[in-house]
Amino acid sequence: MTAAWACQLRHVEAPVIVDPRYDRAWWLIPRGSVDVASWLWQRLQPTVVVRATGSLIVPHAGRTEGLRWAKPQHWIGSYLARPQRLAAVLNAIHTAAASTKDLRVARTRGGTEAGPG
């Protein structure tokens, strides 16, 4: 998940930790709340990885440069994302991005939305 892309998400109610240096983003979800084998999460691999172990540097909430929190427009004060909502939003965006990519490939090959040119 790219940091710039994650900062623009407005449909996820929880903040995201972004690191623009490495173009990465992380959401925190409640422990044990995700079935990693779920098709919602499987569909997003390798772009999105769900990890149950490991460490993550969590920046101070007020930090504004480098590794920092990006808060959504209508943030309600919880730093934990709702996993099903997060997965649904990420899948919708993933599907839209894949459609846009397919359309660009068709155009570079001489086709249009209506079919081969």
C-alpha cells in the first residue's frame, strides 16, 4: 500500500501510519479480528499483507514529517481500524485500480473500451 495513496482514503474511519520515504502504510486492527484466509484479504495480496506478529515503530500522534499518522477527514478518535470495513474499502479501490490499468493497457495496444481497435 503506498503512503500517498493511503493518505487520500477517506472511507476508513481509523488513522494510518505512513512512511513516505519507503512509500508504505500500516493500519492497526484489533488482535484476532481478521481471518487472514478470507477472500477479502487474499485478493489484496501481495499489495496488502496482514501480519499478526512482528514489530512496528509507532510514531507520536503529533508528528507531521517522515513516519507519521495520517488521520481521515471524519476521524472519531480510535486508532484501530474495523477490519471488515477496511478490507471492503481496499478491495473496492483495488478493483477500480485494476480496471483502470486494464483500460490503459487496452489503449496502448490500440483498443478502446468498446473492444479491439
